[in-house]
Amino acid sequence: MKASKPVKGRHLGWSDADVRTRAYARFWRPHMAPLGEHARLALDAGPLAEPLMPPLSRANEIFCGAGVENGFALIADGGMRIAISTEMPDVTPAMIDWWFGWHSDSPERYKLWHPDAHVHAMWRKSPSSKTRGRDRYIGQTSIVDEFIGSSLLRLAISFVAPVAMGLTDTSLQDDTTATAVCAHSTLAGMPLKAGYLAHLVQARPGGSVMRSRFWIGGANVSPQYVLAAPLAVIARRELRATESDARALLVHCAQEMAHLATFLPGLYAEFRDVP
């Protein structure tokens, strides 16, 4: 992965002033639990056969459990696919929608999510403070600085409606039953879509399960405007995903989603109506 240059003043962690003054400071938990066994087993298994990891064109099959639950594959076209599932006790799909509309309002909110990797976040254009949940993040772009493994990346995460990525299950019409957070991403400042992600959250007794899927690089690289088409061709040919890249992204997602589940129910209960 191509690392970004650090921006002066941006850093991991909260300052002492943040701890003293942020209304949600009690949800700042800088010590994360060890990586879950399901993720460790996926890493131990190593790269999987490409057919076990459905392409983006078959994203809707996540609803019926197609493909592996936890693992990664390096694709012949130079891309990578990652799957990781997270049990989220006491978390509802509606809470996830609220979180994705709330966390990019300040770096400190974003850092709650992954204290060891999240550095900064901001909306490209701030959404209305009157909106909540899906209405607040779909159509918006979050610019984030985060470590994926040891690489500091500046990413633009552009959220889209699930149907734009082929997720059409009727359960998504009711956020007490399910939601799907979908986006395309790129290195900030580049005129290319580098890949896609989907976090499908389905309610079950006692909480929810989140199935996270990533389709990065290779055929997923596309120009954001016509003049960037030649650059996309070069990127698909030259920027091939490595096993290290895939492992780092799997670990990052497993960590941040498990950590989110530890504080989101309490945070949501207290701040769901606070801009």
C-alpha cells in the first residue's frame, strides 16, 4: 500500500484535554481486546482459492451466506477480497446506521472506533445536523487518516445506497432487521475508485452479526471521470495487492468492529439525539 505523509497536528489517541472535555469521554477505551479467534484462524489458513470469495457482482449472496465467513483471497487480476464476520452483542442495525452518520463529525469520535489505528476523520462536505442514520451518511464522503498495518493511509470513503452495489434484499427496508453500509473508496486526492466495501448487519436474538466484505484493486479499480481512464488501466496493471495487504486489512476490520461493539450500545443510548 502507498503510505500517506503525516499531517502536522494529527496523531493517534486522545489528548488529556479531550479526556477532560469531550461529553462522550467515558466511551474512550484505549485498550483493545486481543484479536478474536475467528480472525486468527483465518490468518492461519492463509490465502484462499479465488472461487471461495464471490466477486462484487455477486455481493447480494452475502445474505444467504455465500463464500467463506472469515478469510482472504488474492485475485488473479491483482486485486484482493476480504471477508470477516463480527458478533455484536446488544447492537442493533439502527445503531450501526447512526454510528456511520455520527463518527466523522470529529477526529475524536473516529478514534473511539480503533484507538490503535485511527488518526483523523472529517466529512468532505458536512451533512445536515438535522439528519440521522442512513440519511446522514449515504451520499457523503468521509476523509480518513488511518493505519492499515504499519501504513498510514489517507482514504476517501464515499457511502452509497446498498442497491448501488447490488444489495437488494427486502430486509434492508427495516432497520430493526438489517442494514448494509456500502461504500467505494480511494486514496484521497486520486481520481480512481480503488475498491468497494459492504458491512451487512443482521439482527439476531441478543444483538446482531456483521458480515464485512471488501473488494479491493484489480478489476474493481475504475476512473472517477473519463480523463482518468488511462490512469485506471495503469493502476490495475501495476498496483497488485499483496498477502501482507490482505492480512492487514482483515486484522484492522476485525479489531475495529469488535471494539465498536463494546461501547456502541451505551454511546447510542446517551447520544443518539445529540448532533
